[in-house]
Amino acid sequence: MKKIFLFDGVKIIFRADAAAAGLFFLLRLLQALVPTLQTLAVAAFIDRVTMRETSQAADVGVMLLLLLLVALVAFSWLSKSLTGLLEQHMEMRLRASFKPGLVEKISRFSYEVMENGSLRDKISRVSQNAEGRVREAYGSLLLLLELIVKAGGILVILFTQVWWLAFVFLAVSVPCFFISIRSGKENYEAQADVTKENRLNEYYNEMLKGREYVDERTLFGYQREYRERFLLQYERARRYTTAVRLKWFVKMKAGSMAVITVSAVSLAVMIPLTLNGALSLGMFIALTNAVFGIVQNMSWDLTYSIDKAAWYQNYFRELSEVFALPEDAVGEGKAEKEGKKKEDTEKENTEKEEFRTLEFQNVSFRYPGTERYILKNLSFQLQAGKKYALVGANGAGKTTIVKLINGLYRDYEGKILVNGKDIRNFGRDFLSNVFQDFARYPVSIRENITIGRKDAVSDEELWAAVEKVGLTRTIENLKDGLDTVLGKAKEESLDLSGGQWQKLALARCALSRGELRILDEPTSAMDPVYESEIYQSFRRMSEGKTVLLITHRLASVKMSDHIFVISDGTVAEEGSHAQLMEAERAMPEGGAMSEEQAMQEEAVPGSGLYRRMYEEQAKWYEEGGARV
């Protein structure tokens, strides 16, 4: 996407609300002409009034000038109210057109983009009140135009009377303009620096008042400590911002004093010119009033307007950078129209192909901005219809494997193949995931379960999925049944327990048409008795499907046809539960190895790592094996 500049904001406004934007432009232009017309009218009015002529024509001329002055004042008053209404109308139209497009764009960003803290800060800056920023940028441009026309008109009049004073005003004002442009850029950069501090402050603020923290906030009593952190963080951001704004204020006022000094000199010069008849009395009084007005315009309003224009130019620069960020591989905005049609056709043909195999071939991966490889020449294969498990210590790379399968990261070494073809060319309809940190959507139960389905879902199919995970009785006892709104957003909504929310996520998986089902710690919030029941349900609902189970509870992987033991980013052992339990193990000197030692010990095929891990966990369920 091309870069977006400040003037592109005008195009965005006119696309959203051409009528209001055009009328707004016309009114601001007419407002800019008012001071010049007032100056000329005041000068003519005073000169006519002070003339000794008392003819009827002179009286008519005075009345016409008086009416013109009244009309100009009335227009200024009415136009300000009307421009305020037009600004509100443009912002509402932008909220209905531009803002949804920006939100849709952000929703298509790749996982890698949203995991990057600096990019999240930039996205936050450009998306916060985006419709207001675009409208304000348009208003800032027109204000700049209005002030230039105002100042230009007065300078033209001044040039016709005392030409060299007009050039003196310009000589003093031009440096102020460049200072304003630089200040606007510095102000925007300062806001960018403060964004990270503000984001951390939001986290502290949520910890102090958020509903989900109330239990542990009451239990641990950390209010005082984190309130102090909140205030310290807030004060740090405030001081930094205040310092930047103070620096800006000093620069602006320095320019203002220069213009004020020139204005005073100008008035002193015009007094003798008026006394000797070079300037009429009416023109002197009118110019005196106009010069005081131009002091305000050129010393503050105009420099402030340029400062804001520079600020918004940096805003649109970041907006263009956000629009250029990479999208989700299957996002609709990824390709141009012709390429997109071809991609959609290929994807459609691929999705019709029955899933047969998923294979990692010498895959190595490290997260962006890091040097350590999480996966190192990892190779394994999944075949359709079988049940697989990934086990290993924390940090071994299990979740990273799932992220690569789902296309959340696409920059890796080696190959990941589906049916022998690069996984990057496949959509994700063959996948169905249940993560430990699943999303809890503040919508109805029906929508929570069907959110991954693109086609219509019958009530019979929906209740079948609910029954498989054991939520039938819970939902039947609710007043609105499947249409019960969940979460805490609304007063009438209902919140579920952690285990019930997880069952809901499992029901979503059961309803999916995905042929490969990935279950990442799917029963972490359930007790061991119900855990066994859930896995039996998985066995029934996954008939004919391929299952990849990621878990720390090794007792649950016995149902798997094949187990991959991941250690240090590679497959250390593999086989069925029975085969892995038969592997020889090297006992440490002095007796049994702890579970932590077993999971952290560097493993090699056949070393018995899985057996040591399994037996260590089994002790927790044996009589007398409990520990404190």
C-alpha cells in the first residue's frame, strides 16, 4: 500500500461524507475572507463618517457599509455553529465507514504482528479515536488554509499602504513556521514514547479495579503496592509529556514575542504616516485593529496550526505503516483481486482434498528478534485417522509446533507438508483447535459453539456436540438455553465456571468439520475423574479423525496410537505407551529421579525419558505417595 499523507486525509473525508466536507470547506474559506472584508469596510465606514459631506448618497453609503459590517459579524457567528455541526456529522460518517475498515484490517493482521510489542503500540496509537483523528486532520488543514488567507489578506492591504511593513511581518513569521513543523514532529514522537508507559499503566489499572482480579486482590492485599506502581508510572509519563509540551510552549511564545514586537513597531510607524496624510484615519484605525488580529493569527494560531498539521502528518505516516503490515495468510485482503481469485480457486480445490498426512521435515524455528532456536531439525509425521500425543517439559517446543501447524508463524527453516504439499498453500479448514488459553466470547452459548463454522448448524447437531462434552443438563437448566448470553459485559449475561467454559470450547471442537483435531491441555481445569470421562468422549467424537494431543498429564496419553517425546526442540523418543514404557532407563545414583530431573534431563532415543516422567507422575496417585 502507498504511503498515506496528510492530504490523503482529505480524500478519506470526502469519500465518507462529500456533502458535509464540501460545505465545511466553503464555510471555512468564507470565514477566512471575513477579516479582510471587515478591515476594508471599517476603513471605508470611518472615512465616510468623518467626511464633512452630508449628501443623501453619502448617508446611503454609510448605511450600506454598516449593514455589511453587521452581515459579516452575523455570518461569523452563525458559521461557527454550523461548522461545529458539520464536524460532528463528518465524524459520525467516518465512524460508520473508515473506522470499520481499519478495525477489519487490524483483525486480519498475522499472529506475528500482534505478538510484537512495538507494533501493538503503533496499532494502538493509530486506532484510538481514528475517526476523530481523520476529521481533526481535515479541520487542521482548513484552519491552516483559513489563517493563511486571513493573514495574506491583511498583508496585501498593508502592502498597498506601507509595503515594507508587510515584508517585515513575513521575515519574522517564516522562521516560526519551521519551528512549528519541527515541534509537531517532536510532540508526536513524544506521544509514541509515552504509549508503552500508558499500556503498562492500563495493566496496573485493570489489576486494581478489574472483576477477574477481585478474588486474589482481596486475598493477597496487593492494592497499596500496585497503586504506588500505577502512580509512579503515571507520574513518569506525565513529567515526560509536560517537559515536551513546555519546550514547545517556549518555542511558540518566543516566536509570538517577535511578532508582537514587530506589530508594535508597525503601529509606531503608521502614526506619523496618518498625521501627515499618507494614511487615512479610517485605514489607520482599521489596520490597527487588523494588526492586533494578525498578531494572534501569526504568533499563535498559525504556528499552532502548522504544529498540528505536522503532528497529523506523522499520524498518517504511522497509519500507512499499519496498513502495510502483513496480514493473516488466509486473510481476505492479502492479495490483489486477480491473484486473490487464483488463490481462492487453489484453496477451494485444496480444501476438497481429503487430509492424509502432516509432516515436519528438518524444521528449525526461532521467535522473531531472538537468537535461540526453539525447534532444531525437528522431523515427524502424522497419518490420518490416528491419535498422537506430544509430551515433554515446559519450553520443549510443543506449543511452538502447534503455532507452526496453524500458520501463526510462517518464517521457519525446513518443510511442513500436508499431503506432501507445502502447508502455506493450504487453508485451515482441515484443523480444529482447543487451546488451554481459549477465548471466552461475550455472546450467546449458541454463538460460542458455532463461531468456527461457516455453514448453518441445526439444533440437533448443536445439542449432539453439547452432549458429547457433558453440558446438556447445565444448558437445559438455563432460562434462555442455548441463547443465554455469556460473560460479564451485560447485566443480564451469565458467567460460567472455568471448567464449564472449557467444555464449551471442547463442544466447539466437537462441532468442527476439521479432520485434524489439536488439543492443547484440553482438560487443565477439570478434576481427574471428569478428565478420564472427557477423554473417553474425545475417543468417541474423534472417530475417523486425526487427533494431536498436547498435555503434561501423561496418564491421558495412553489412548494415543503414537507418542512423540519432545526435548530441546527435537523428538527425543517416540512410540506407543507400551513401547516407551519398555525403554531402559538409567537410574541416578542414590535412588529415584525426581519428576523435575526427569523432565529436564537431556534425552536421547531409548533413554527411557518418557518412562521416568510417567512413573514420577504416577506416584502422586499412589497410596502414600502424596507430597507436601
